[in-house]
Amino acid sequence: MIATDTTMKPTQYQDVFRGLAEALQDHLTPTAGPLDEVKVRQIAQEAIDAAKLPRPLAVYVNDKPVAVLEGRQHYQFVDLMKFVEEGHRNLLMVGPAGSGKTTLAKDLAKALGREFMFISLSAGVTETHLFGRMLPQSDGTFAYVESPFVRIYRNGGVFLFDELDAADSNVLVSVNAALANGVLCNPVTGEVIHRHDTCLILAAANTFGRGGDHMYVGRNALDAATLDRFVLCTLHVGYDRDLEAELVRAILEPAQADVLITWIAVLREKITDNRLRRIASTRLIVNAAAAMKRGAKLSDINRRFLQDWSMDELAKVGGGAL
């Protein structure tokens, strides 16, 4: 639904070149030693990383762009980047569904110029999904097919374990050592794989791993060993209301936008005050704006969203008349 565009504008290239020139200046003095190609490449990459270029934020509905916000990211992207700058390599994001956790992970990978892959840890995920599998070949032999997680672990990149608090506890035990010790003993092949220096592993959850709550009743409690992998690098992700407002105003006329923004604010307040097991996510407001852009009325959006609510739930939000 939301993705960042990696295309840079001319002014952004200027920032990179300016940083590169400043970084090289210290190495081009008469007293400086020889400067080889490896060192130049290293300095150039550091200049690019240091630039922290703003990326245009493109919003898609049904794979079609509906809005573009220049230089805009989730307001907590800076907090996530700080964890990386502090040297943490395992990062945990906790927040409600649709708050932008996956988008944050994707933005982080793009900002660092690294490959991004993910897996959703539903109840059916097994070790073969994480570590790869042996598949039969046409000649009757079996060949190992590497999983995305193993590839990122071996070669570098950003990997996201989504829905961490929905995972089977035995599966988590299998990856705990890899997260903590920097070595992966592949149970499929027996190979010992060392974690690449540029491998970042992120996890996303709806709870803090202490078991289910009134909203996410089916979530599992995570054991102490798993939670210990993310000490001092856990980010509580919330809805970015300013970003949502910008997205809506980029899609709709001001009057329509204000009405929709007020509707989502009132809806969330009633859900929170009455502790309802309902979610009014950023995805909801973007899809609502796209529908209204094409002629839907707010009353239509309200009716569709509340159509499966119980009479008791409707009464708590004013009989459905928001």
C-alpha cells in the first residue's frame, strides 16, 4: 500500500557529492598516504549512508498510485535508524495492525541500500520455511534450495520476522541462537553460516510478548530468551496521524479530507474508550480516501466498516452514526 521511491532528485545528488568531497579532502593532502580503490569505495558508501536522503512516499491502492508525498516517512523512522546507528542488529517493532511496521522495515532497507525480505510467522510456518529445503531433481537426486532468511543472513540485507508473537515457540527456539551468537547452524544441511556484517534482522509484533490482551487475544507469550535478543532496541510504533492527514489531503479536496480525518479520530477514540476489539488503521483511512476520490460518500465508508459489528459494539460508538 505504501512504498518509498528510490529515485533521487538533483539536489539530493548534490548532497551526496558534497559529503563525498568533504570526506575525501582529508585523504588528498601531501602527508596522506596512497588512496586505493577499496578505500575510495568505502568513503563513497559512507558519504551516501551519512546523507540520509529523504525519499518520496508513494501510496498505492490496488497497485495503482493515488498520492506521492515528497521526502516523507513515518515519524518514527528516525528512532528506528538510531537503533542501527547504535550498533543494534536485532530490532523489534511493537504496535497495532496497520500502524506502519512493515513500511518502516522496507524504508530502512532502502535507506541503507540493502535487499529486503520477510516472512509472516503464522502457525503453519516450519523450520523448512526459515532454513530452506531439499527438493527432488529430474535425475532423482535432491538439491538444497536456500530460503530468503538464509540468503540474507549469509549475504547481508534486512530481514523481517512479521507477527513474531504468533509464531510457534519451537520455531523461535531455532532462530534464537542465530540472532544472539552470529552463527547459524542450518538444520537442513548441517552447514555453519556466519552472519554477514550488514545483516539486520527485524521483528514485528502486536504485543510486547507477554501474551494476549483485549485486542490481540490469541497472541503467544514469548520466552525470556527471545525477548532478550531485543533489549534496548524495541520500538513502540503508533499511528502517524500527521502522515495520515497529509496522505488524505494529497488525495481529497480540503473539505472532504477534513471530514474523513475527523471521522477516523472520533472512531479511534470510541474504540479506545470502550476497549473494543476493532482496528482503525492507516490502511483504512487511505482506502477510504481512495474510495471517496472515486465518488463514495463518507456514509458509505462508515456503513461498510461497521457492517459486521455487533449491536453492543454499535451502541458503544453511538449506534453506528459517527
